Amino acid sequence: MNYSDNGRAAASSSPAQAAPPPALAPNGAANSVASPPHSVHDTAPSARLSPRLVGVDAARGLAVLGMFVVHVGLGWTLADGSNALYPITAGRAAGLFAVLAGVSIALLSGGPQPPSGSAWGVALWRVVLRGLLVLPIGVALTLLDTPVSVILSYYAVFFVLAVPLLQERWKVVAGAALVLAVVGPLASFYLRGMIDDGAALASVVDTVNGVDPLQVFTGEGVVDFLLTGAYPAITWLPFVLAGLAVGRLDLHRPRVQVGLVAVGVAVAVTAYGVSALALWAVGGTGRLVGSTNPATGQAYTESGVADALHTGFPGLGLPTSEGAWLLVAAPHSGTPFEVLGVIGVALAVLGLCLLVTPYMSWVLYPITAVGALALTVYVAHVLVIHVADTGALDGTPLGVISDHLAVSILVGALLLASLWRGVLRRGPLEWLLHVVSSWGARRIP
């Protein structure tokens, strides 16, 4: 989500500079007007985005569009009836979103040069307050009971959990992300196994859920946020920490951008490659046949395993009935290989967006506009899905939206975000988070 001001650079307050940037030359002079990194988050509304960090918006915009593929079937149908874009975006779009949330946290708290003293306290509370403000938005969307597994409530938890590492060096944060990417999925597999089938932890979880107001009223509570939900912190926090580490680098530097692409590709190829080799070494997918499907309670068939590896496990969790499931890298499986693979893809996409955006600013402008208004666009698309599901638009001139939901959401997001961004810098929800969190952070002792 675009919770940060995304590395804004202070510039002249002329009206021309408040508009979307013109075609930018590589390594253009616009970078020379950037203010010191520790002050980039409180610039005047007329300050323009540093051209380098518009790439962060571009990456975030791609993440939003990728989630449209999963949520409303955006894409085209292949001969076998599947969506051509689904295998590319499933799990990776949400993972990229989470990595960019970590980048936003870093930029919100000073980027490569975090402030010190009282300014640091303000930066820290801005992060915490933005997380807390996102929680009720996520809860409200969850109560709509759409087919979308709403991620916003989980983001609120991620923001708070990242706070202890805000002042650490990027290498320490990156190391923590790497360790948690391996340990977290293993711990999750073990703990969820103790919850399944009324095992040892089941009664503890039932007790906690019984007194958790969020669980009672929305169906998602603290246990879901940390362990058993669609985006549990135990397997999703590594994405945020990886982004936090990246956000502590100087993302304006071409060498850093190229490094993100190179490291990302290497990590992704290694993770997905080792997953395939490890699964083959233990007997391939045949090892998974016969294990229990947590959705049905029945044994997986060969075709069932193939379907699971293709569609992944959104909102379900990796089956704990067979240890070989830890070797897969299916979408939302939450295995070490999937987590590391998605982090690698996210780093490569971010680095590539940072590299190409200065050369393609106008071509990519609709996507960067969506990325800049990501929170507003995310909330709006869930609301549109809800309205379409109720049938309220059927038989009206707006019925075309329900009849062509995927295209309507795509065109609406690109067009409306572009128009809004051409006039105002922040979306309505982004403005609300900025104003409230900034006001509150400066008044907390």
C-alpha cells in the first residue's frame, strides 16, 4: 500500500513542477534537487516526486493490477480454460505488495538516513499510527464478505511488528528477513499441525478466538493475523522486512537498482529451482497424493495435487498432513521456497521499475498513478466487487460494470487514478492517513 510519501524530493514550488513529470532523461538533473533523505517525507504539497522513486509507485501499481487478476479474473483465457495471467500473478502480486509495504515503512521513517532524537520518535509513531488506522478499514472490508481475502488488517499488524527493526542497519533487517523466511514457514507448519484435527493447540486457539472481538465479529482475529489466516505474519513478515531493508538503501542510485534486479533474479531462480529439484528427489508430486486435503478432509488425488499446485492455498494454509508439502513453491503455500521465490521476484520487479521509469514516465503514468493511490484503489475495487455481487447494478445503465467486472475495474482504476493524480498528489485515503498520522505523531510525547 502507498502508506508512505514514497521518497518525495523537495523542489521548486512552481505550478509546472506540481504536475506529472515530463519525459525524464536518464539520471536527469531532477535528482539534483532532492532534499536530504531524512526530510523527504514532510515536503510541501507542491514538491514533486523524485523521478527515481516514481519507480516504487510503478511497482506498486503492477502489484495492484496483479491482484485484479486474482480477484476478478483480469486476463485472457487459454485453450484449457485457465487464465493466462494467473500463474504469473498468483501469490506474487500480494507478495510484491507486502515487500513494497516494507519499502514504504522505510521511506516513511527516513529512507537511507533515519532521523534521530525527537524527529525519530515522530517517524516511529507515524508508522505505528498508519498501521492502526488501516486496521478498521481492513475490518470494514472484511465485513462485506466478498470473495477477496482482504489484506489490509494484516498490513496493520505487519506495520506494528516491523517497528523493533526500524533503527537497525539494512544488513541486520535483511538477515532477519532471510532467517524468518526459513524458520517462519517451518514453525507455521509445525504449529498448524498441532491445531489441526483437535490436536494440542486447538483448545488454546479456540479459547483465544472465543474472547477475541475481531474474531467474533469479523471471523478474523489475532490468531489469524499471526498464524492461521490468509496472510499470517509468521510467513508474511519476511516480505515486509525484505522491503524495509531495501528501503534503507539509496534507491536513487543506478547501481542499487541494477543490484536489486540481479539479486532478485538470482534468489527467485534459486528458490524455484531448488524447490523443483527437492520435490523430484523425494518422488515428485506422487509423494503428495494421498495426503489429506484440509479443505475437504479427503485424500488428495493426482489431479487434486496438480490443481493445488496451480491455484495455491489462499486463505487455507499449506496441508500439514505430509512433510513433502514444504518442498513446493505454490502460490500462498507459505513454504521457504515460495517466500524466498516471491521476495526474489519482488526485488527484481522493483529494481526494473526504478531503472525504466525515468525513460518511460508518460507511458507508465497510469500504472504509477494507481500505485500512488494504491490504498484508495484497493478499497474501491473491493467495494465495486461487493456492489456487483449484490446485483444492485443489474438492469440499470451501470449493469455493464457487473457484466464486464474485470475490464471495468481495470479501466476505472487506470483512468480515475490518472485523472486524480493529475490534479491532487494524494488519494483521499492516502491524504487521511497522512494528515491523521502526522498530526498524532507530533503530539505523542
